[in-house]
Amino acid sequence: MTRRRILTGDRPTGRMHLGHWVGSLQNRVRLQTTHECFFIIADLHTLTTRPEKEAIAEVPENIREMVLDYLAAGIDPEGSVIFVQSAVPDVAYLNLILGMLVSLPRLERIPSIKEMAEAAHLDVLPFGLVGYPVLQAADILLPRADLVPVGRDNVPHVEVTREIARRFNHLYGDVFPEPEPLVSDVPTLPGIYGKQKMSKSLGNAILLSDSPEEVDRRVMRMYTDPNRVRPDIPGRVEDNPVFIYHDIFNTDRAEVDDLKERYRKGRVGDVEVKRKLARAINDFLDPLRERRRALEAHPGLVDEILDAGNRRMREVAAETMERVREAMGLTYFGSMG
């Protein structure tokens, strides 16, 4: 039986954090055993909000750190394809073609475009940012993906890809599957200082590669119930970041239930709750840190994995573009030599 194909990935912003694990990595580790997975490191997408030369210079090291986190988290490069977007020239070729099949007003209706511009403090929308969903569509359609794992807030992006695929197939014949969003219901992990989403740029993240000592420090600074100024005051467990983390990372359910009960009754201090959380997170991260150290002992490994992944993706891309050109009637005139 042919396995369904998945495309998902990340912009290379450096080392990954617990929010990435909760939101995507754990799902990818699970899916790679049942699906044909393509994991894209979308370096061209970084140009939409950070085109400065200084930012581009950071990308190679960010890619390396991201791949190490992929592998440490359990992504198997033997069973999945990990590739770099810019190493596959056909991404740009297909992006050009797909851009002819969608209108500007349709792209401007996607809420996340303006949100990205605001987050990057852009006064005007660059052409590349408005066309961001088209480039995403090229990423998804080039490997002819059947499924795209996304959070609910990113479903509109997949819908644009589906519309573009339908438009292409209507005009030229069936080349692309209409990819379906594989919606994840995992919770958004709040940062350590409150209800904002965990983010390195906000300085509120616990990295997958943080040392045990750094994890201890960050957990002890975590936001809890602001109305609880003494340990003997009953506290709120619901929406309390410390207990959100306990529910996700502490495998000792009896301990978590006991902490919740005592917290609600004002019979446990924040220090004890946080110390037990730090221990639980470090227990979770220990195997990832150990795998990362072993991987770092082989400096050429990341390059080898990306070389193999890039070659495989270029093969798939060439097959897709041959189908595209044949369906459209795009033939070469004269000599290419």
C-alpha cells in the first residue's frame, strides 16, 4: 500500500524549543512511521521579513542547529527527506507559475500576512510577503503532498494551496493532489513569563538543548498565579503555565494530581511545584541532549543528511515539473546548449 505523502517544515531561526516539540516535532516523529515525510527547511521564506545581509549570514548556522534538533527529537533521515528550500531551484520555477493562478485580493485576505508584517515592524507589505502563501503552495505541491500538518490558525494557507491546485488542474489537467490540512489539536505552549506563545525572540523559551542548570533557572522564573503572594493562599491551577507544563511533561500523574490538590488548598509553595517541574522537564530532555551530543561529535553528519535530502527532493521536483510542463504545453524552442 502506498503511503500518503506529507510536507511540513520550519523557517531556519536557530535552535528549537519546547513549544516546537509540543506544536510539531512530536507529531512529525509519530507521522514518519506511517507516512512518506518531506521536511522542508524554508530558508527562502526568511527573506520575506528579514532580507538584510546580516540576517542571511545567520541562516547556515541556524539550519545546522535546526537539523540537530530534528535528529535529537527523533526524526529519522533514513525514513524521511530533510531538505533545504533554496537547494531545489524548481521551487522558484513552480512559484512563478502558481503566482499566475491566484489574485492579489485573495492573498490580502489571509490574516497572517498582516500579522507577520506587524511582527516584523514593516510599514508596507513587500511583494514577497504578500506572495508568501504562493511560495508555500509551491513548497507543498512540488513534492505532490497529500497532507500538510498545521495548527488551526494556518488552515487558511493550506486552503489557498488547495484553490491553486484546483485552478491548475482545471486549466491543464490533473497534476496535483489537493492537499488536506492535518489539523493538530495540541495546545499552544505559553512562554515562561505568562500567556504569550513561547518564542525565542521574546526570550520566554526553554530550548530543547538547554543545560539542566539553564532549565532550572528558567523554570524558577516562571509565571504562576499572580494573586498568590504566599504559599498558604489557595491558588488557581487552570491556565497556570506551571501546571500546563506539568500536564505535558511530568509523567508522574499521581505527583501532578497531588500538587494540584495542595495548590488549590494553599498547602504547597511555588518553589516545590517549580522544582518538581524542572526535574520533569530535565528528565524529558535528557535523552534529546544525549543524542545531540552524539550527533555533534560527527561534524559532517548534517551536511551528509542535507545533501542526500536535497538530491532526493530535486529528483521528485524534476518529475513534478516535467508533469507540469507537459500538462501546460510548455516546450523549449531552439537549443538549450
